[in-house]
Amino acid sequence: MLVPIRNLRLFVLSSLAAALLGAKAPSPKTVPAQGDNLAASALGGVVESITGEVGPGFTGPHLTDGKPATTWRAGTGNFPQELVFSFFERRSASISAVTLTLAGGSAGAPKEVEVWTSTEGPKLGFRKVAHAILKEDVKEPSISFAAADATFVKLRVLSTQKAAPLELGEVAVIEATRAGYVPLTKRYPEMANWSKSPRHAAQLGIDWLEPAAVGWQRQHNCYGCHNQAQVIMGLSVAKRNHYVVDEDCVGVLTSFTAGAQHPNGSFHNGAFVTATQFAAMAFAVNDDATGAKMPGLIKAVDYLIQNQKVTGEVPIDHNELPIDQGSILATSNAALAFDQAARESGVTKYREALNHALAWMIRATPVTTQDEVYQILTLTRFGSPERRRVVDRDVQQLEHEQNSDGGWQETRDSNGSNGYATGQVLYALKAAGIAIDSPAFRRGVGYLISTQMETGAWPSIHSHSARPSEFAPTMWAVIGLAGSFRESKTGSLQVVSQLVQPTDTQVNRKNVLIVLDESGSMKAPLGKSTRIQTARKVIQELLEKIPSDYNVGLRLYAHRAKAATKETCTDTELVLPVGPLDRAKFIDTVDKVQPRGDTPLVYATLKAPEDLTAVGGGSVILITDGEESCGGDPKEAAKSLRASRVGITLDIVGFTLTGKKVQSALTQLAEATGGHFFPANDGDALSRSLAIATFRYPYEVFDTSGHSIAKGTADGSAIDLKPGDYRVVVYAGGQTLKRDHVTVKASSDALVRLVGEGEHLSLAQ
């Protein structure tokens, strides 16, 4: 058994639920239900999991495909066997029966069965609603019960009619018909055309890909470079876009990949860099999606850095079209891993490796379709105006290279289109901001739908591969569809920041701890005021802008003990714990305290993880006008912050700090957590820096009448909008950036990009 722990967990949960419910569940009714079969794949039903298999099994989808002659057979004769189903986009419905179509003459026909329902998740919250002993001579038994709300339905088979593995033709979950209840197809009319939709094609591909990848791994018992890595990426993309993905499958693939890593961080024998860049990419994608920190990522990245050229190129050491081909591929995947490693560790060398890779990438000349795709993906992710010009060039080239059938081919001398190249291009076009309802995009989607096989896979055709298989084209077709397409009567708008040094997006930025320097130097004059009076005014203005759902705290240092005393170097206090913001109390506290002592900057900063533990981490904003004066070592502090199990970013605002040495030290300390150092020489600069550090670029959307209709934060989730033209306004510190005529179309995504370096920012589409 591949995942016995999962199966044991399901069994324990099921048994516990039964015990809590009492000795008996409701008896099944004898009247068959007459509603829709919500488990049918044609209506968006999905086989979530089957006991003993990762994902829905090689033939699991046959249980809901409407073809009872094609059966599913359990791999073993062990019981119970548990099969979990969900409905269209995991929507909730009222159900009243489960009906089975049995394989003719099979000894594995079910005998004792139970039906369980859950509205919480595919593995949690199940409640038994029916138990039945089926007769041997009934070929289509129906297990009816009182109407029950369900998002997930579990069929639990306790035994078969004879000593044989379970075998089934079809499983149908019948919707209840009762007064006042609105059927799922009425609530979601798009279900009627689901079987012809891009989302259905993508889900079928996922259903084939999950067990096929694990089956390949089981059969070959080796790390297959592209096989595990690209599947992990594809499933991560699919999950992010609300497809049904089996997390156990991802876990099996990532665990196996981690176990295949050599002590020096590399993978494979012979083609070390090629194999390692794929694995590093998979680790990075998994960490970004789950918040985990896989040890193998840092080891793989260190190995790649050892092989990175001075130019920034990560050279590939195994060329085999189309998969293992070209340094653009290797450098792109490595850049993704460098970035994630920098975010997780704060180590400067990973950010430097990323910048070197980007410097090479912008000068690289694409040869194949894959080269163009990976150049687009990388330069879009780490955008700047110069990089965007390269992206625009590649996009125009890809649009020119589209074939008359709507697909793309691997190279200019290929024989025709295939799913591999077409899936890659669709994913890249979406990343570059091309609307999914554009003619080129829709023709590409049409090509993928028309070439998908009945199994859910895509064929290996018109390929340069010397070892053709359905894995590679299916992986990329799934990524292209799942990462790009959705059906909707509305569109969406997303604002993303594509600055040279992206910030850590994993930290909960709604938890903010302000650390304020109250050392004696804060009493120094600044214009017509003093440093501390200016800081108080700016903090008050900042607090007025902070949303009510933020949690804010205040730590002071150097506010009690006088300078040059023994106590001054440990003088720090959390005066307001991180919690719901009381603006009046916060302002009153800041106004009353007086600057006194020396500058225990490092000592105070190291208290931050403790301050944020209760709320699960967050953002620390340190305001200081002086360098460390109590012997604290910023480098050692950086190590301690990285070792902390509390997720934080530290942004330091250097108020009137002009020394290059101290700025460098504080920059390293901030960047160790994925944060930044902001110099601020006057009140306006302080206000701008604090706003940027706190909000990470809030934005507002206005309709054509000038009414504000939505607000958000750059790099946050996309917002759904009705089709139309909008104005987007981004507030970047003291700057107000505007973009007019942002058009949102139905079933498409409008993207507004914040680009630039330093304080020179602009909006682009």
C-alpha cells in the first residue's frame, strides 16, 4: 500500500464518527430517488480518493463516466474499501440516495455498505447517513436515506458477496427533490455544458496524471527529473485555481524526490545540473504553496550556485528535446528556487544568485518555443520595464508562431502542434497578462480540448522526444488549462508588484509590530521640530490609515534608563501587545514617552519573535535614528531571526541615518527576514517609507462615474468585477499612481503591474 497512514487515518476517523453517532445510523429507504446524479463527471462530479490508491486510481474516473461496462476494480481484497466523491466545484447539495451499477457476473459485488457525508472536507467531518446489506441478485441497488446536506460523499464497502476484490461499474449520488430546495444545476447553469468546458478537460487531465505519476514512480523506483517535478508544479497550479487535487499524491511525489537527493544537494547520475534544477523548482513551488520549508531546497540551491556561471547562466548538462533543453530552462527554474531560498532563509547570496540569473536571462536568445515560454515566465515574475520589453517581444513572437489548428509546436522545424508546447504557451501568455478571451488564447484552448484522449491524457505527437510518452504533454496541457482558464460571467482584476526585489508574501502582514527608538538622539532638532515630534506626527497619520482588521503592537527601547547606565542596554518594553488597534491609546502612549538612553537596537529587535508568537507571526517595522550602541551584532541577530520558528519580516526605517556602514549593516539585518531598509531624511520621507513598509502598496478601484467600488493590496488575491472599464489607483507611500481605462472582460483576468526600482514607480498592463 502506497499510503497506509492515510488509509489508517480515514479508518480511525470513520470509526470514531460512527461511535459518536451511536450504535445505528438511519436505515435505508426502499424508494429510489429521482434527482440528478451529482457524481457524474459530465456534471462536474469528481472521484476524490479511493482506498489503497493515491488519487482516484488509474480507472477511478470510470466510476462516474456514465459507462458501466468499464469497471473499476480494487487492487486488494482488504476491507473496508472507501470511495469519496464530490460535486461540481466542490459545491454543497442535498442528497437522498446512492445507487450502484454492478459488474455483471463479478464475484466482487458489494454486500455490506455504508454512506457517509461531510461538508467540511474530503477527509474530515464525515457522518454516517445509511447502512445497507445488498442482495446478490440486484444489479443496480439503490441506498436511499433522509435528505442530507453534503459536499463530500463517502461510499464505505465493508464486504463483497464473495471473497474477491471489490468491483464496480458506476456510482451515482442522487440529488434530493424536496420543497424549497434549489437543485445544483439551477444554481450553476454552467453545469449543463461542463463536459465540453476547459475546466472539465483540465480536471480529467489531473485525474489521469496523479495516479499515472505515482504509478510510474512505483514501477521505476527512481527520480525521473521532469516526471515528479513537473507534476508537483502542475498540481500546485491546479490547486491554486480551485481544482480537485489529491494532497497525498503531492506528498508521495515530494517525499520520494527528497529521498533521491545526494548529500551534496544534487540529483541523478551524470546529468546533475539538469536533474537538480527540476527538483529545486519542485521544492520551491511546494514550499510556496504549503508554507513548508523543505531542507532539500537549500541544499539543491547551493549546488546550483556552485555551477552557476559568472554571467548568471545556469548551464544545462543534458540536452534531449523537448524536455531537457537549453540553459534558459535551467536558469529559469533555478531563479525560481533562488528566490524561494532567499525568502525562506534571508541569506544574501541567494538574492545575488537570482539577480545574476536575471541579468543573463534578459540577454539570452530563445531558440525553441520552450525557451520563449521560460523567458516570459521568469522576466514576468521578476519584472521591470526593461524586462517587460523582452516579454512583449516574446509574446508577439509566440502569437506569430501559432498554427492554423490553434496549437503550437516545439520548434520551428517540428511537424505540427502538440499538447506539450501548447500547454506551455497558454501558461506563459496568461502570466504575461494576455486575456484568456483573446482569439489566440481561445484557439489554443480549443486545440487542447479537441486533442485530449478519452482517458484524460494528451497524446505524444509531433514531438522531438526519443522516448515519447503521454506524461509530458499531459503535464503541460493541465498546467496550461488549470493555470489559465475559468468560466465566469464576471472577470477579475489583480494588481501585482513586479519590483526588482520582491518581498515575502508568506508573512501575515495584517499583524504589525512597531518598534520605536526612544534613545536620547531622538530629541535632536529636525527643521522647526525635533526627530521624536516628527516621528509622533507621522505615526499618528499612519494609524489613521491602518484598516480596522489589522492587529498592531508597540515596543519601545531606550525610554526608561538614562544613557551610559548599566540598565540602558537592556531597556526595552512591549508597551502594547499585538492585537486589535486602539488608536487613541496608541497615540497617547507614543506622545507621553520621552527619549532617554542609548541604542539597544539589536536587543530590542530580537524580542520581536516573542512578541508575535501569539498571533502567528507578522511584520516588524523598526524606526531608528541611530546605529547599535550597546555592542549588539546585527549579523548574529540576523541568524537568530532566521532560526526563529515565528514567520516575520523586519523592515527598518533609518530616520536621518546617513552613514554608509550603518546603512549596510541594517540592510543586511532587514533582508535576513525578507524585509528592506528604508532611508528617510525628513518627515515626508518617513511617512512614505512607513506606508510602504506597512501596507505593501494598497490600491483602490473606481468605476467610470468616479465611485470607489473595491480596495485591495498589491500581490493579494484577484477581485471579481463586472465587465467594464475602471480606473486603478495605487498608493505607494507618498505617491499616487493612476491607471485609466483598465478593461475587465467576462471570463478573463485584467492585470495591472506596479513596476520600477526604488521610489521611481509606475503602473503598466
